[in-house]
Amino acid sequence: QKEVEQDPGPLSVPEGAIVSLNCTYSNSAFQYFMWYRQYSRKGPELLMYTYSSGNKEDGRFTAQVDKSSKYISLFIRDSQPSDSATYLCAMINLVSGGYNKLIFGAGTRLAVHP
Amino acid sequence: EAGVAQSPRYKIIEKRQSVAFWCNPISGHATLYWYQQILGQGPKLLIQFQNNGVVDDSQLPKDRFSAERLKGVDSTLKIQPAKLEDSAVYLCASSPQGEPSPLHFGNGTRLTVT
């Protein structure tokens, strides 16, 4: 079983839709949770970064962490064609991994069509 | 702020040949990472440097992969000899030292081994 599971998609939605992207994880030692966006032929760029359970909002993006269920989500409101990319969840286990050893999910490919 | 620079952008080699990738991190970033991203998968950490020293190389195939970071700045990753399964995008990232902080990724080198 992989430490971090993420549905690869692809996910295709119309412009303006609310998008929900999810990851599950098996290791309860994960403490930091991140979402990266990766455009085609580019490196990943950080979108959201949370430490605790709960919600964190940044513009049209909301990150949600439920440590009891080992489940994290990223919601995108009013999705735009420019949101079309691969979304990667990533986690850090400070106990065994030290600072910044990110464990990535496989990424979900999102296409927002006009 | 200039981003993480990587070269070359693309490389095609035959199996059993050798190849080298170069990375210049963001100025002042003490930590440098090399990730391997196989098509359809999330990035996987190969090696992490803190200044000149190796922090984690547990997933580096040391029989064929080597990496160095001279003077705590630029880094090179070498593969010798290459195998077909080494076809991937090799991403370099950097971050400041200390507390978990966002990784800044370069755009990667896409390697094709034929």
C-alpha cells in the first residue's frame, strides 16, 4: 500500500464549477500537508500549506485536513481554464523524514473547459 | 527573485550511456533536493543536501546514480550507465534551512533513454 493515495483522474469540469481533489494517507505521523500545482512541462509550485486539522482558505482555494480520517482535500471555487493542471498532494513526516522530506501523491490531472 | 535553474531541458540517450544534469538553486537556499518524476507519478526524492553535506540519499540507486553539491551552491546529478527505466523528469528544488518551508522547484530535465 502506498503511503499517499491520490486518484490520477483525469477530471474534466466546465468553467465555473467547484472542484474537489482528495488524498488519503496511511501514516498517522504525517504532520504537514501541502498542495502543489504542476502545469505541463513545468515544475510543481506550492498552492497551499497546512499543519493542523481544519480548513485554510486562500482566494478561490480551500485546503481541508481531517487527521482522524487521514484524508485531505483541495477545493477550487469558480474554476477557470487556467486552473487546468496536475494537482499533487504532499506530506511531511517529521518523525522519520526530517524537515522537508515530501512524500507526494501521484497527482490528479484537472481539465477545466470553457 | 530568480528561480531554480536547471539544464539541459531535454536529453535523449541510449541505454548504458552516461548523462549529467545541472542545478542552480535560489540564492541563499541551504537545502537542495533532486527528485525523479516518472510519467503519471508524483515526484520521488532521490537525494537531499544541506549545504555541502548529504542529508538523505536512501532512495538514490547508488550503483548508477551519483550527485554532488560543490561549495554549497550548484549541484550535478549523474547517471552511469543509464537504463530504460531511468526515463523520467529530474526535478531540482531548493528551500531555506530550518522549519518546514515550501520547496521551490525548477522546470526539470526530461530524460529519455532508448
